[in-house]
Amino acid sequence: MKFVAGLLCLLVVGCAANPAAEQVAPGGTLRVGVGVGPVPSAFWATRDPASGEPRGVTVDLAKAMAQDLGVPLRLVVYANSGEVTAGGPKNEWDVAFMPVDDVRARMVDFGPAYYLTESTYLVPAGSPIRTLAEVDRAGVRVAGVEGTTTARSAARSLKNTQVKTYRTADELFELARTGQADAIALGRESLGGMQAKLPGSRILDGHFQATGTAVAVPKGRPAALAYVSSFVEKAKKDGTVRKALDGAGLKNSPVAP
């Protein structure tokens, strides 16, 4: 009977090629949570101008994982990393990629990091702010994305001013463009993309946060965690992560060890 079942499996279109698929994608389709924003990073995907479909590092990793498992892929799109995280306990996705912090670790289980992220500030053209310390002054308007590791870390580091949060990175860009924010808190790669669109803006040296961007699964799925952990380690070694970073224009961004 096992032989017959195996033979039928090979003949059925869409049958999972990897036995781990039942644990990772029990519904038969790999649902991957991704954040989509205005500029690419190791976490942020962007929209393809022609098709409108998400593209970027996390999308490439999701496609590679679905191919390895032998199942179809469905991307579940979110406006920020906090919303990606919240989707895990709601069973909205099977696998996701996001920056690691203690708050998230209580909601999802993390595998290894594929990228190490630094967060700092972008200041608009003409800003007198030159250092991280100068951001922490009364009256400085700091903006971040709600529910994110970066916004939480910025808030912890600031003693004399506060971070006002917004749902999307697109809103942060508009605040910087229109002079309604004095400092934008994001990962360095995302700020690099934003800086390219804001002539005269500057990214401050140093960082207020350094963390990994890693693969994650919902709580209580140890077999799924074991598979995604193995997948990421292999993807770092065989060039899959490097290719994904390069494809997103992040050629100078190192793969996590």
C-alpha cells in the first residue's frame, strides 16, 4: 500500500517533493509573510513597477523555499514588520522573515539570521543634527514605523524626546520630504534607499540598534522550525541569500555568518 500511495503521489500534480512540507505548509501551499515598503532592504520587499507584485530578498527566499518543499507559494503582504509578527499567532502565514527582538520572540519562534541589521536616523537636507546624541533633544521630531524593532529600540534609547510612529515607511518618507519630521528611524539599508530620493538628506553615523533579520515560524511547530533553520543555513552557504541581496541592489550588504 505504501508503494501504491507513493506512486500516486508522484503522479499527482502539486504533490510535495519534500516530506517536511506537511510540517511547514500543512495546508499544501507555503504561505510566507512579507513586508512591502517604498525601498528595498533585507526585510522590506517593494512592488514591481510593471506587475505590482512584491519583489525583493524575502520574496526570493520564499520562492526558493517553496521550490525546495515542492509546494505552491502564496505571499501574504503586510505594511510593516509588526503586522507580519502579529500574523503568526493568527495563523495567517506558515513562514516569515523579520528583525529579531525579545517582544517578537514571545510571539513567534526564530531560526537563524540571514542578515545583520543596524538601525540609525536619516535627517532632512539642511538639518543641524550631526550625531545620534543630537537627536535626543527636546523638540526633535522623531518618526518610526509602529510595531517594529527599530521604533522600540529608538524609543528606549531616547530620554529627552519621543518617537511618533506611523503604519508605513511610505508615511515616513513623506514626513521627511515635507519637513514634518526631524529624524527618521529605520534600518540603514532602508534609509539608503530613502536618501537616494531625498537630495541633501544625511544618514547619521553609528547605530542605536543592531540585530539579526531571521526566518520565523508560528509558535509550537518544532519540525517546521528545524526545517526552516536548515534551509536558511544552506541558503547562506550555497549563495541563495547572496543572490537575493544582490538582486535587490544590496551588493555591499553582508550575509550573516
